[in-house]
Amino acid sequence: MPDFCAAVGCSNERSVKTKEQGITFHRFPKDKVKRQAWKTALRRKEFEPNDRSVICSCHFKAEDFDMTGQTTRIKEGVIPSVFIFSDPQNKVPNTSRSTKTSQKAAVQSPDVCAQLPEDHEVSTSDHQYALDPVQVKKKLTEAQERVEELQRVLRNAKDRERRCKKMVKSLLKDLKHKNMLTKEPQQERDFYSDLPD
């Protein structure tokens, strides 16, 4: 089962891509008081974190990380504090991130944990599994190219059909003119008389 960040408006998922971008995921504390503090910081109505609920590193300040071991850990007692809420009084602070993980993420993908402008409105739905605009544009371009190719094929097929009908009509006229064509069934005559010149 995939792990998605529990923060409002964040669609980061634990994957190879996010790992390469330097984004880490952190489980809610087991201690009830600390877990409640994290839940309150999220500001999600009717959200109850379970044992698999996680928050990504984009929602912590640089000084919140313990980088002494092999894995990136959250320091004891830290509460996630970097969120993008639609409430104008709770703007995301414009602070630079200085951990190795955050620097790596900023270099590889500067828009992953990017700060949004203050006038940006964000939906307060639980998650926005947004489409990747680069992938959408690529698929759209491929679809448009395919449509153009199919239109060319159709146009060519219609041209071939017109040429064939013209050739058949010309042959019928020649055969009639040379008296090589005798009685034609009514259906065939009707069909060939409808052919364009």
C-alpha cells in the first residue's frame, strides 16, 4: 500500500522518484500527546492518523532534522510546521532549507517543496493527486500528432478511392464506346452513374 503525505494539499508519495529528490517520510509519533500535536498542526477535519500515516520532509524546517546517522530522522519533540493553508494569516514562511536532503531535493527538483506565492489559493481537500503537467503535455502532443497522421491517412484513402472510381468510370465509357459492354444490370448502372467525373 503506497504511503502518501498526510498534509493538506501535498501529493508526495513514498517512491523511488521522491527518494531521488531527497524527500523523506516520517511516521506519526506513537506517543498520544505528540501524535495529537502533529494532528492539530495538520488542520485536517475528521482525520485520525493510523500506524502507517506519514508526513513528508517538506513540512519540517531545516533545523528539525537529525542528520547524525545514516537515516534522516526528526529531532525529539519536533512538530511539522511548514504548510500551505488557504487562510491568509497562516502563510508559509519564506525560509531556505539547509539540510543535505533538502539541498539535494532543491537541486534535482526545485519545485517539489517550493514555496507558493502568498496570493496562491490552495484547496483544503485531503489530497490533490495532481497530474504532472510535463507528462500531460507530452501525451497531448503525442495524441495531436496521431490525429494528424490519421487525418493524412484518411485523406490519402479518399484520394485513392476517387482515383479508382474515376478509372472504373473511364473504363466503362471506353467499353461502351467500343460496344464491348452489353446489357448491364440496373444496379451496376446506377452505381457507376453516381461516380464523380
